[in-house]
Amino acid sequence: MDILNSMIIVAYLLLVSSVTVSMAVNDSIGVSKSISDDGNGKTIVSKDGVFELGFFSPGSSMKRYLGIWYKKISMYSVVWVANRDKPIDFVSAGILTLDITGNLILTQNDSVVWSTNSQRQAQNPVAQLMDSGNLVVWNHGGPNSQDILWQSFDYPSDTILPGMKVGWDLKRGLEWRITSWKSPNDPAPGDFSWGLVLNEYPDFYMKGRTTLNRFGPWNGIYFSGFRDQNPSSVYEFTYVTSYDAKFPSNKDEIYYTYTLKNTSILSRVHLDQTGGFNFYIWAEEDQQYWELYEMYSSRDQCDDYGVCGSNSKCLIDESPMCQCLEGFSPKSPQEWDMRGWTKGCVRTKPLTCNDISINDIFVKFADLKVPDTTHTWLDENMGLDECRARCLNNCSCMAFSNSDIRGSCSGCVLWFGDLIDMRQFDTKQTREQDLYIRMANAESQSGSKMNIRTIVAITIPTLCGVLLLSVYVVYRIRRNLVEKSMVGDNIEKHVEDLPLFALPTISMATSNFWIENKIGQGGFGPVYK
């Protein structure tokens, strides 16, 4: 009996294997049509043959799933799965239908396995697979109506395709987030996901069992953590916010998307079951494979979330790579010296927020990935001076910055509590998002990152040394002058004590300087007796 069952299973899998030759029923199905996983290989293929929708079994699995994959390429690449966490077993075929309410329904043995959830009233609905890879249920007979009842792009799997959004539809409360497969054999939601977290200052996070990394918030020009990313010749990305003046008609969405500069290129951004998050393009020439174009997961250790703990920064080319911010020191010096950085840094001197006679100051830091935005406050219309005043008047506010650095800069974002997940970049940008961090007044720092205590420690000894040297030089000069004066006085005193003789007296005494009376010769002339 076991042998017979095994033969039945093998025969069925051969009949409905995931990469069978398909028999397309064109690019759409109406209310009266269906697709059945009955071994006939019926699928839906997009108009230009780019994508295909049908039933498949991933890897070595015997389970069946409804999905979309690339039709034109040799390597089997699934980009979307409908029934990710509720597979169909091999006992009987799954059937996909479109009902009169405009909802797609996947059934097995008359039991609903998966369905869409459009609540709108439908008139002549049609489900169509687009060349973008988007499965769309149109109202009023097709795309000419531009009236979408439901679309697969609103429910991503593990892949971002050109034109797909990752972010939020604020009006509908719908999140566009990608999630990895559990394994190559199981497309159920896995451990890793990437999406936009709606903090006051929104940010993209890669999450597993914990937060793995983040892009850094959008500042109008670049993502704070990807500031050194060069413009691409392959694609162009767009980040749209509900308050962006560039998109005045958009008030309900905030999202990231990308488009290809050459639409003939096949591409995908894929999040795999190991947490790898990469941009691929299809290489057709020598070998047919997905070529890695860019990495979006951690590029180095400084991209790992919070690797240096709080109130510190990561410098990938320094040793050690973690350094406390100026004005801070390691919370656990012993662990810090052993490269245990997770406890981070604490202030060397407490803030003076409650002392109205001494205001805290703010020190400007440039070339930083700004801190985690979980505890932030945002006002898109506030200027920097008012932003500073608001932060100064709130004892919990630890830093502030412009939220948009385009043009003359605008917006105000405040950070509260510890500052986490910062890294220092060694590249300069034309426009910088400077971060102003609160410091105790005695820890005022210059742009060269040297605080007043350091300056004083260097300046006072130097001035004292110069002063002592000057005093010594003046003392020596005055002493020499005094000594010379004393010598002159002594000479004059001795001269005054000597007897004086007139010339005739001396001439008579020496017999008119007679030679016989000469007793010697000195430096001042002859000497007579």
C-alpha cells in the first residue's frame, strides 16, 4: 500500500511540477473563467510575456502554491506568492476563480484556501497580469477604467519589482512591507522583513528577531545612512512623503519605489531567508544568472544596528571602530577596552537644564548618520533657530537637526533620550544634515571637536611658561645692567682715593724723565722711580 501511495505521489508531482510547460489562457480571467492545478499547466501570461501566474512547488516541496514568476528567463524566479502560509496539498487540485464581487478566490475541495478582500461594489471585474508583474483586478472591464479593486503590489512577498511601493497607504492603513521566505522550500513568512516604520521622523528598518539595521531617515536628498551611495546608471529611486512639496497631490502615502532607466532590463530587489537584501539584474550574455548589482543589507559592521551602544559613533576605518561622542565616556570602561561596546557611553558631566543661570549649549556634528528616530518629534515648517529654542526648553531633548536639507533647509526634528546607531562618514557631501547635540556648558566644543577644558588645559600652562620666561629674561637684563653700573662706580671710587701730582712735580722727581730713573715698561707707558 505504501509503495502504491508513493507511486501516486511521484506521478502527481511529475504531472504538476513547478516548471512544466504551460498552456496560457492569455493575460486575464473574467468572472466565468478559472485556472485549475489539474495537470494541464494552465497559466496566465502577461501581454509581452514577461511574467506568468500559475501553480508551482518550491524546491523539493510537495506543497502547491499560487504565484507569479518571470516567464522569459531560464532560472525559475518566483516574485509573489498568494497562499504563502496556507499551501495546497497534493490530494486534489487547487482552483483560482474570480467571483462577481471582484474577489479572487483560491479553493481546494470547495474550501477557501486564500482570497482577496475588496469591499467595493464591482461591475464587470477582470483580473489581469501586467507586464510589471502586478496582478490587478480591474473594475468596469479592464485597465481603461483605471479603477483598481485589488492588486498584488499591495501585498508584497520577498521581492520588490520596479514600480512597487514599500511604505504606507495612510488613508487605508495598509503597510507595504517585504518579508523573506522561511526556506527555499517554504514561502511562508520567514524571520526577516524590511519596511518603513512610521516614527515621527520615518525610517526604514531591517528586522529579524531583533532590529538588524536601518537606512537612516530621508532628508530630502539622501537616506542618512546611505549618503555615500552613487547615482545609478540602471535605476532611479523615488522617496515620496505625504508632506513633500514635490508631490503636492499626495497626502495619503509615504513610500519608496524605483524605476528602470532601461525598461528592457530585468531586475528585482530580493530579501532572502538568510537576511541578504540585494538588488539584482538579469545577465543574458555569457551566462544566464542574477547578477548582484547593489547590497542593501549590512555593508560593513558599522551598518549593524546599535553596534557601538548609545551616545557613540562608529568609524569603520578606525581602531577601535567605536568611539564615545565628545563629552561622553564608556559606561563600562573595562568592557569597552575589551571591545564590548553594547552598553555605550554616558555623559562625563551632567546637563544644567534646571539651572536657569547656566544654559546648556549645542555642539554641531557633521558627516554623521543621524540617530535612531524612534523617540523623535517633527515639524516640517519650523526653522533651525526656533528648533534650537524648542529643544533647549525641553530637558529631555538631546539633539536637533533640519529634517529637509534641500534649498535653504527647513523642518525641525528633535531627539529624546539616548542617541543610538550613529556612524561617522569620511566623505563630504555638497549638502550636509548637521546634527546639534546638547552638552553641558562647561563642555562647549569647537568645530575641531576640542572642548573648552582641553583648550584651557593647553592654553594656561603655555601662557604660564611664556610669562615665567619673560620674567626671567627681564630679571637677567636688569641684573646685568646693575652689575655694570656697580663696576663703574667702584672704578670711579678707587680713582678718587688715589693722590694727584702735577706734571712739573713728576718731572723734577724723575730728573726730567731721565733714562737712568726708568725701571720698566707697562701697557700704559714707561714707569720711573
